Amino acid sequence: MQIVILCGGLATRLGDLAKDTPKSMVLIEGKPFLEHQITFLKYHGVTDIILCVGYLAEKIKDYFDDGKRFGIHIQYSHDGDKPLGPIGALKKAEPLLEDIFFTMYGDSYVFVEFNTVYSYFTNHRYPALMIVYKNKDKYDRSNLIVHNSKVTCYNGEKVKEMVYIDYGISIFKKKVLDIIPKNTFFSTNEFFSDLVAKKQLFALDVNKRFYHIGNPEALEEFKTFVSKTNR
């Protein structure tokens, strides 16, 4: 199984906490956040990892190199001279991708049985599957409407039916990248909204909460989780 971690964005909401380092390299219990993600992925059998990098990418590369010392294989795809957004960065990584691959946000920590999701995806022959969580605005703003295992609205105007949130993990067939222009900034909103319009974005509900480090409050919450886990 292959996963792309989208870790090239600027950590604007973290302010001085990530002024001189990529958000994924913020230290938690002495290890970069990205290392916590990778440890979880390896435990679940995901060892083929592509890192989409941008801002201060050399700090990520210097620490993780090819991944060998972590027991995984890492390849890198760099935005280049201009930011491409997470989905523009994914398009640039296209030559490295297998026909089926996962994506994960570089600031999310989630709980997924990857083998189970992979089997579910391939058995249903979906083009795109998003893991979703009935968040009800508890841990972040809910941004999805899900109906009959299909995402029917992504990140639109807030309405009462919008109780689900993008959990941070999706799985795709490579052909869905055809809708993304090359070397162009392309947002997650544009990408997923296009898939919704084409009725190609399916949903799989999970019942365990997620963590993220997108803002200082969430970062502290994740630090508390890791501290308790390591006791």
C-alpha cells in the first residue's frame, strides 16, 4: 500500500510555534509530528510513502532521508518555485504514484485500519473514497454532507445537515488526477467539489476521533494525547 502525505503547506495558524520549521516537523515528546504519523503507518503495514514537500523541505529531507532507518521507503515530490496547494502538489507527484494510493494531510493524526479500507475500496470499485467522521463541529468545523455512503457536499455554505468532517485520509484510483491541471495551484476544495459534482466521491464512516496540529489549541491537545499514550 502506498500513501502520499501532503506536508508542503505553510503553518500560518501556528504562528511562532512553526516559524522556522515545517509544521510536520514540530516536536512532540522529542519527535517530529511526521515521525509520529510514520510510526503509526508502519505499524499498520504502510511503508511506501511519498512526501509532498514545499516550505523548508530540506529540514524534512535531512531528518528522514530515504526512510531506511525508520524501516520504510520515502520518495519526495517538491512543489518547485511556486506553491501548488495540496492537490496541485499531488498532481506533481503523479509519476511516483501507483494505480491505487492513499492520501493523508501532513497535520492530521488519525486511526485507520488501512488493509480494511483498501479491501473495501477495491471491492466496491470506487474511483475516490474519503474517510469521514460525524464530528458535529466538535474538533473542527464539520465540512461535509454525506448521504447513502456518498459525499454530496464538500466545504460549502454551512447548513445543519453538515455534520461530517473530512477525517484526513482518502484513497483514490490514479485516473481521478486527470481533472487536476499541471503546475497550477489547486485546492482541496476545488478537487473534492469536482468529484462531488461528478458523483465520484464516496464515503466510509469511522467512529474514533481524529487529532490534528493545525492550530495551537489542537497541537496542545495532541501533545496531551501522546503524553498519556507513552506513560
